[in-house]
Amino acid sequence: MRSTSGIMDVPRIDANLGKFSQACTVILSGLAFVFNQPLLVLITALALAISALFPAASPYRLLYKYGALPLHLLQPRIIEDDPSPHRFAQGIGAVFLIASSIVLLLTQATIVGWILDLIVFVLSGINLVVGFCAGCFVYYHLGRLGLLPRVRYEGGFHWRGV
Amino acid sequence: MTSDILLRLVVLLLVALVMCLLLWFGRRLVEKSRQRALSATPFKQESVDTPKDRALRVRVLAFTSEDCRQCHQFQEPVLRRVIEARGDIVSVEYIDAPSSPELTQRYQVLTLPTTVLLDATGKAQAINYGFTNAMRLLKQVDDILEQEALKID
């Protein structure tokens, strides 16, 4: 996800990169569940963790930049928004999927592992379909409590089109 | 093996279906409220302007409350930017939702902040429940002005 300084220093992101990342997470976590592939959960977890910690090296971003954009599958859509809550949300997704991978690979509690995977599937799906970012919502409230930096702009915690 | 994959696929589809149904009901509820609000009786403003001046104005009713942090932290700066961008054409009236039950009922205010854009006749042309960014508000203002300009022509 990209942030640039715009008019009056309003933070901006590429909304379509966000949608692309969410779609990839939905597909990967869904496929991992259907084909019973805990390793795919781990790969998705790593992709999300890299996206949260090093956005410039995000596999989703690279795929978007060198795949989706050159093939004209998507066009950048720059909107006013704070990238920090979205990175936080990706970090939360990574934590859930890492926990899921550990449970699936190292224990017999596979149901718990797949429930964690499906939570990420559902929340990414909701963000993709209606634009409600649950992780951003948590970030916003933690910011209000002084536990995280305050959201500098929208934070994407409302339903798109509502 | 195949039956296991099929079973998992069915579970995944059911999860997705339940999610879609919940979202569909939620959106339908909001859309019904919006339609009721858009068909509300016009909110008149006493004015001494000429009819042409009135026709080139958009009023924004910004529903807020004292303890709505999102209103003060995000929505108010955005509304100031809208006024800076469009000048006298746009005016913003802040409405304290808890002390204005008649207006909150009329515009079906579901959450704070809520912004209602009125045309020159006081009729609601757009309603945004929740925070709305400057780009969206400016587009709504421009759409209303375009409609008003067409009426004058």
C-alpha cells in the first residue's frame, strides 16, 4: 500500500492495491482450507507479515506492480486514507495465520487451526466486499486509548457506500 | 480425498454465503433508511437571497455530538476543506444530534458523523452515514450544483 504526501499533507493510499491484497488473502486462505494445506496458510501468513512490516517488499505489492498493472487488470486508485491502520490490519491477519499454522502443523487441534484461518478468510472477504476493515477499527480504538498512534485520516473503518 | 475436498468446499461456501447474507441484510437496512431520508420534506432556510443566488448553494447538515470524537477529529477538518475548495457555494450547519430529535428522525441518522447535502430548495440530495472523505463530498456538491444549473438553464 502506498502513501504519498498530497495537498495539505493528506495521507494517501492506492485503494486497488489494498483490494488486490485482500483478494489474494481470501483466495489463499480459502484454498488452504479446501485442499487441507497448512503450508499454504504459513505462506499467506508470511506474505501478510512482510506486507505489514516491509510494505515496499510485500509480495502482494510486487505481484500487483509487475503483474496486475502491466497486464491492465487493475489501475491504481489513489484515495485519501492513512496507511497505518491497514498495515496494522495486515499484521493482525498475519498473527492469526501464524497461530493457525502452528496449531495445524504442530498439534492435533486442526479444527482450531482452520477456524483461525477462516476468521482471516471472512474478515478479508468483508473488507474486500464492503470495505469494512476490522483491523483498522481496532487500530482506531487503540489509538483513542493512547496505545497506538492516532489515525491521521479515515482509517477505513466504515462500510463503503454507506 | 475427493469427498474431503468437497466437504471443505461446501463448508467454505456456506461460510461465504452466511457472510454475504448478513452483509446484504445490513446494506438493505441502511439503504431503506437512506431512501426514507431522501424523501423527507425539504428543510427550509430563511433567506433574503435572490432565487438565482439560492439556486447556486449547497447546504450541508453535519450531525455531530459533544462526545463524537470521529466528528471532531476527522469530519470537521474535511468539511472545512470542502468549504475552502468551493467557497461561498457551500455552507455547513453543525447539528447536535442528541438535542435535535426531529432532524435526526427526519434524516434517519443511524450513526455519527452523518452528513446530509441539501439543494437550494432544502431537499436532501445525498446522505452519508459515517465518516465521508473530501473527495466524495466534493463530488456530491458538484453533482447537486450541476443539477441546479440545468434547472436554471
